[in-house]
Amino acid sequence: AQSVAQPEDQVNVAEGNPLTVKCTYSVSGNPYLFWYVQYPNRGLQFLLKYITGDNLVKGSYGFEAEFNKSQTSFHLKKPSALVSDSALYFCAVRGFNYGGATNKLIFGTGTLLAVQP
Amino acid sequence: NAGVTQTPKFQVLKTGQSMTLQCAQDMNHEYMSWYRQDPGMGLRLIHYSVGAGITDQGEVPNGYNVSRSTTEDFPLRLLSAAPSQTSVYFCASRKGSFSTDTQYFGPGTRLTVL
């Protein structure tokens, strides 16, 4: 079965410290992976994506993510957290069926990032 | 560009009532979709459309209908509201169907069914 797992419901980090939000996936083909952020009472905003190529992907607001095929992971990282980074973060993967990649995104359950001043 | 717009922002219904959640995009995107967001469950796909006149079911389609008469609009209809449909609903669009294009989300509609 295809799935995305975000093992942490909440991540707490002090401002200025590095942050990591974890994501692991399970798909039958080459994964297309995405990170989205949701600020309170807002829709989801795109942060970054991995399709192919360099395993380290850089995105918006200083975020980056590392694709690790052997560990089937796509963790989101930032070297120095800001209080304004506090939000709900979703990992997503493009689904697959017998015909190949589908047009559907499978979302994780989300991780709440809380950055303390 | 306004992007993806949704109306209303908030809605309270009684069990059994029907209503339509509106979604529009001005980016000439082929692909549009509806999700519901529930605590601890992430986003679940309700219905999607790969172009005008074409719709298909997602993961949780029961109790919802959609149509796509134009490229711009993709309304979601609740036929007979139930408390289990209390949720936040997001409309999304992207340029292509089988592409790796970025998906853009609307601001959401918070629906409460009493």
C-alpha cells in the first residue's frame, strides 16, 4: 500500500536552533515527494519538491529536504529556526498504480512545528 | 492572479441540509481537486477533475458530488449533510494531470454540521 508517515505529531525547537521534520514514504515506483506548510487558518503553501536529480532540495523560506532512497525518507530541515516558522507541515507523495504515476497526492497526517523564542 | 478562491469561509448546516462549496481558479489549470482535513488524518482526497467535463472519485467521495462545466470552476455539493462531514475543505489546482507541477490550495471552508 502507498503511504506517507510523519512519525511526530509535534516538534519543539528553540529559535536559532536547527530543525528537522521527519517524513518516510512507501510507494511502488520512483517517488515524487513534496512538502507543504499550513499557517493557522490558511490553506497549504508549497515549500519544495523532489522529482529527480540532486538528493538535497532547496525550497522556500530557507527550508531544504534530503531525499534518501535507501531509508525511504524525505526529511525537512532548516539550519536556524524562526518563531515565524511555527506552523503545520505536511509531507506528500505522488501515488502509483499499475499504469505508473497517478495524478493523486497522498498526504501525511502533518507535524506541528513550534518554535520557542 | 487571485489564485484559488473558495467561498464561503465558514458555514454551519443542520443535518439533512444541502449546500455547495464554491471553488474557482484563474490560472488556467487543468487539474482541480477537493480535500477534507480532519485532525490526525491529514488531507484526504474527495473528488478530482483532470479537465472540463471530466471528474472522478478520490479516497472519500461518499456524500459529495462535483461537476466541472468550465476550466475555472469546480464546485463541491453536499447532498444531505451529516455531522461526519464537519471538516475543513480545501480546493486545489495544478497545471497538469500527470505532471509534477506544484499544487496550489485555496484558503479553505470550515464546515460544521449540527
